[in-house]
Amino acid sequence: MSERVLTDQVVRSAHASGAEPAGVGRELVAGLSGVDAGAVLFFCSPAVDGEQVARELVDAFPQAPVIGCTTAGEFTERAGSTGGASAVVLPTGVVRRAAASLADLRHGIDDAVIGSLRHIEERLEIRLRDVDPRRYVGFVLIDGLHGTEERVNEVLGNMAPLMSFVGGSAGDDLKFSRTDVYSGRATSAHGAALLVVDAAVPFTIVKSCSFEPAGRRFTITDADTAQRIVWELDGRPAAQVYAEAVGSGIQGLADREFSAHPLGLMIDGKPWIRSPQQVIEGRGIKFYCQILPGMEVELMNSTDLIGDTRAAIRSAVDEVGGEASGAVMFNCILRRLEMDAKDLHQPFVDAIGGIPTAGFHTYGESWLGHINQTLTAVVFGR
């Protein structure tokens, strides 16, 4: 258990290894108990009964909204795991009030997300379009297998154009068969869990990706946006152009090249990463998020994941006044796989700097849209 005193409240995170899956919910509740909760977020492996975890957290914190999702690994500021769970309580000293809703996307994204946001507006007696973005922030957890992230984020931006929604896509430990999101006692394998909090303290958004431009720029000249496939770069077959840029033959393109050299949409000098997934029909490249025709993108080179993460978190702490009360973090599965390969899990946990945190390894990250190979987070001050 980790705690910080804040206006007679305690920010707490909890981690459960999953060694006894049936006891994960009880272990989280024990680690989080005694807090006057404003909101609760949890993240659990699909090996754990997420519905049971949700029920136990709802029972333990009946006055607070609870949202969660399945993961491709989970972590706190003390430990990480696969097959376990992490959770955080945002106390009433940090969150004055909050409301959550589950958008069922099976029969249409727009109506489902708008309906869920209307429900949140009614609960909080606000109009999201008019709220102060320095006071309100949203969390969004989207199922990771139906490719709805871009549209969900677009609708969120239309409904709350000044307010940030930060989050990630649910995972399933790399099985790619089913991901779940939870809000209260409701569950969906094709939905989005939404949470809006009225913060009582300063907060800031973290977006950290460990890449720099490699000096090669391309224009997307043909793409199937819905399928996330780029067919042409600069008027030539995308796979051929990309392979030449990274010094490989098309047949040699694999996860290592894709992870080390994604494409970046540059905005104000910062890359918003689009990660390649696989070659299609020997000429196209399928990505993990959409790239639109006409976009200019740059080839990226990887840098120092741990150093960049540490610097981004330190900068966020400075932004909220030099001391953080807690954080919620969303880290890409491709970053986790790099951490696996380079034995960086403990350095990653150490980079959080002891801030009470719960997070998970995602199938994509959300902030102002859907992105890849990025850490997104909300860091709360005091």
C-alpha cells in the first residue's frame, strides 16, 4: 500500500499478483480500504474474474464510481505483473465528485457515447461543452479489439471540446480474443467505460513517447482509413518505401523494425505515433491506428524509453506544483514488449518516482485521439 496525506485524505494504489485469481478483488480492497473515495479505477488481467473484482470494489466504495478494464499487464509505483491487477482510489480530497457510464458500442458508436455523456452530465449537473478544463478531466477505457478508438475519441472531442479525456484500449494478455471494460456492475466486450471527475487539485496530462525524427518525411497518398492500412507513401507502394527507409527488404520487415521505426505525425514539433503492424499483400502496411490520406508523417528512431518516461513524469510533477498526490497511467503494449526484451520493468516502475499510481499496458492510448507506443497519464497535484 502507498499513501500520501492530502487534506485529511489518502491517495492509495494497490497491486495484486494474481497468484490466487479468486482473491484478487479482496486483495485490492484490503490495500485500498479506509479511504473516502471520490472515484476508483482498476485494471486486471483476463485471467482474473474482472466482474467479481468490479463487484467487490463497488461494494467497498458504494458512494464512488468504479471503472476498469482487462489488460496486457498492469503496474503500480511499486510493482508490475501480468496475470494480476492494479487499482487506485482518487479520494474526495483530490476529486470533489465524479460520475461514470458505460457506452455499449455494438449498435452504433455516436449514439452510445453521446448517451453515456448525457448521463454523466445529468449526474454532475453540468454541460461538458462548458466546463472549465482546468477543473474537469475525463478517463476513457475502450475495448481493444473492435477498432472503434478513433471514432470514440472524435465524439468525445465533439461533446467536450475543451476537456481532456485520457485513457487506453483494454488488452487480453496478447491473446487477441476478447477484451472487457467495466463501469460499476456493468461489463462490455464491445464498449467504452467513461469517467468524468471534478478535480479539487491541479492536474496535468502526460504524453511520453521515446522517439525522434529520423530525417525521412512521407506523404500518405493512398490509405484505407477504416482498415488502418496505408497502401502508398509518396505515390509508391508503402511497404517498399518503408523498407528502403529502414534499410531492409520487404521480406525482412518484422516486429523489430516496426517497433524501432514507427511513423510520427508531427504537431508542434512533437510526434504522435502510428505503429506499423504487418505488411499486407506485399505492398501495403497495416497500422495499429488510423493514418489519413494527405497526412505528412516522419519516420521515427527510438530513443531512451526509461529516461524519457522519467523526464516526462518529473516535468508533470513540476507543472502541478512540485508534489504529486497520485496518477493514473496507460502504457502501450509495444513499450511493454520493449521492456520485456530489455529487462526494463523495474526501471520503469522506478521512473514513476514513488507517486501513488495504478496503470496498465494497453492495446492503444487515448488523448486527443488514438495513438500508439506512448505513455499517457493524468498526474494530480496537491
